[in-house]
Amino acid sequence: MGPMTVAVLAGGLTHEREISLNSGRRVAESLRASGIQVKVLDVDAQLLQRLDAIEPDVVWPLVHGSIGEDGSLQDLLVLAGVPFVGTESYGCRLASDKAVASSVTAKAGLRVPASTALPQTLFREVGVGNILNLVEDRYSFPLVVKPTRAGSSMGLSIVKDRAQLPGAMVDCFAYGDVALIQQFISGREFGVGVADLGNGPKALPPVEINATGPYDYDARYNPGRVEYIIKDENDEIAQKAMQMAEAVHKSLGLRHYSRTDIIVDEAGEAWFLDINVAPGMTETSIFPQAAAALARQQNRTLDDVYLDILKTAAVSADESTN
């Protein structure tokens, strides 16, 4: 590749700021180990000036939530004329809204839990009781209530009966203005990374998630509450999860890498839950665990996988300017 300078964007004013900073730090360390010159930049009022001063060959955005994943930051980088790792703004906008992503993937023929998206303003105008009565009539418990635009399971609740619904809505609206009320699917939960390492997007080894209690924010980022199991890719259930992740990635028009959350029910059917265009890269995050597992299969390292993703982004940038 020759000498290369990469700007890793991390932080930002989001609920997931600390996670983002940790992700950015770990990716930066990995790229430096591969001989890449890396600068880690916060998303603040000095960002554009710092990018101008650095003149990076490629930017790797690792800002989680809100502006980092809804296409805003990607649009800014396009305006600045800077190539970047990850999905373009169009795909980000589809993927970052859980209700929109569910609709798009369902239309593509993928299995998605039944759901309803309701904004907070509608509850004020129509009345909380009236709407929750309709929810109770339409769905069977348990339900999942979560913000349409939040990551790391922030604001997510599993609701076992009608009495728990109001509190779940309050928790949800603390992290976003629109709630997704979704039928709960019982089964085995998997996180499946997808990466383009130069030959198109391919699923990484699935990671099964065995959590003590709900797989919430605390479980995700505090070691000890979750057992992560790298699955054999020849396993039938693992293959279904991998096929689902690749199909979601392609149906939403994503680029370079992503992570999909999937439930496989007792009948062995895979259900799409969520997609992340800027997956966490912390020590407990799923994507790096899966990427490291792939690297071991190939007698390589996690640093090599990140370098391949970076090379793919650099090639994309070259193609777009030719």
C-alpha cells in the first residue's frame, strides 16, 4: 500500500461516547501495529481543521449512535472530500433506524418480528392508555420495546405484561423520540459480522451470546455477564445466521463491514433483529472476536483483518475518483 495516514474518528456527543473512544483506541493500536500512521480525532468544532492539517488518505469513523451512524457524519466526510471506511450515507440512513431497517429487510423476504413504531408525540396527542390498549390487543406478551435510533441496547426493555409497558415506554423515550414495539422471539441469539476483505462482503464466524439476564448495556461492556461462543461455520444453525447477515448487509446497501443481531428460534428459523454499521470494537465487542476467529483460521492476526478492511476502503476511494 505504501505509506498511509488514517484518521480514526471517535467520541462525539452521544450516549455511547466512552464506547466509541475505546473502539477508536483499539482500532488505532491495531492499524499502527500494521505500520499505518494513525491519528485519533474527536468529533468536535476542530474536526474539519484537524482533517485539513492531517490530510488523511482514509478516515475510519467509529462514532457510535446518532450522527455516527445515521449518515450525517458520512455526508460531512463526502462534503470534505475525504474517503472513509464503512457504509455510505444512504445505507446508514436505512440501517440506523430500526423500524426502517426492519421494513426494508422484510420487503427483501427476510424474517423480521412483527413490530409497530410510535413517536412520543403521538402518545401525548392520542393518549398513552388508548395506544397501549391497542398494543395489548394486537400483540401477545412478552414484547420488546426499544428506541428506533439507539445502540448498545440503551433504552431496551423486555415487557412481560401490560403493567410493565408504561415504564418501558418511559425508559425508551429517554434515548429517542420514537419507540419500536416488537414481538419477542425466543431462541438463541447471535451476533454476525460481515466484512469485505477484498472479495465482496462475507459473513465472519457467528458469535453466540449466552447472557446472564438481558443482553443489555451492562452485559455488553462489563466482562463477566456474557459468555461469547465462536460457532463452527459448518454448523447448520451457524450457516443460517451467516446467510441472514450477508442478506441483511446486501439488502440495506452496506459497505465494507457491519454486524447483524439475529435470533434463531426453536424451529431453526433465523430472525433479523438489528444491524450496526459502526459496530463496537472494544475488548468485549462481537465484531473483533469474530474477526480474530477468522484470522486464526487463516493463520493471520486481527491486525491483518483490519488492514484488509482498510485496503478495501482505499480501493473503493480510488474507484470513485476514476
